[in-house]
Amino acid sequence: ERELIVEPSFAEAYEYLNDIIHASNGASYPCSVDIELLRRRIIYCCSFAKNANSSISIGFGDYDVDNTARLFRLMDTLLSTIPVVGQNYINFDCHWFHHSGFGCSVDLAHDTRIRHNILFPELPHKLEVLTMQYTREPYYKEEGRTWNKIAGTGKRQLMRYNCKDTCVTREAYDVQELEFADNPRLRACYDSDIDLSRKLDH
């Protein structure tokens, strides 16, 4: 069972992000992050997970100008000052955040896709594969493809999908930590690879 918060009020979104920044109310590091794009052009919504069982999806056009500015400042602080983890985060999400004016610190970022490539180089590294391998979450990836912005339907569905992505990413990260603990040589290989990925992003 997971807490998936969609279409939150400004107060809910502000409190949730603030809890992550200050690691309170069940929040733990790293924070899991994932974005959804509108027509592959702009960020439509962004999800943050305190842990594997709780996440929130925040719409980029859901609040008035003043409240949006307050949330964006909190998001900027979160992305630039605390450890985050994402699936293909360094090669994708991080670039979109930069493009949208946020300050991302890749030096604090971890990437479950890169981790999986080190641990299981023979397997595909899509999130649906990691979800099947590391979690008991039923298959849900089609939920992100069947919503319809033009018709005005499915926004909640997309945001739930966004939340699930961050929860399963964090859950995968937690299990990968156990796998690296069992094999320090693979941990050293990942440390080298993630360091190179961070440097290439700069």
C-alpha cells in the first residue's frame, strides 16, 4: 500500500516538500524524483517521494502565480541541496529541470538505471523491469500512455502514474543498496560510473 497524493492543495504540496527538505514526517534521503512532460516540450507535473511508500505529484499549472513561485523556490532548494534518486535522472530529468530554470546538483544525484546496469548488465534497464524485479507493484506503465489532456480527462491518472514511478524507483534504490552491500566491488564500479556521469553532465 502506498500513499499517492495527486492534485494536492498548495498547503499540502508546500508541507510535503518542506518535510523532505528537513527530513521530517517520515521523509528520508535520497528523495525520489520523476517528471512527466506535456507533448515532450514542457514539464506538466513532477513527483517527489519521501520514501518507497509515500509520494506527491505537483502540477506545474495548478496554482496562482504567488503560490507557484513559493513551490518552485522549495523545489529548487530540494533539487540543489539534498540527495535525490531517479530513473535515468542524470540523462533526462536533470536536463529538463535545468531547462526550466531549476538548480539541480548532479553531485548529490543517484540513478537507478545506471545502478541496474552495473548490477545486471545482461538485463534491460527500463523502470518496468526494475519494478518487476524489485517490487510487488502490479504492472502500471500503460497508465501513463492512456490519459488525454486535450479531452480534459485522465489528469489524476497521469499524476498517480507519476507518483508510482517515484515510489518504485525509491524501492528499487533501497534494494540495490542491499545488493551493493553484498558486493563491494560492484559498489566501487558504480561509484566510478556515477562519478563519470556527473562530470559529463556539468
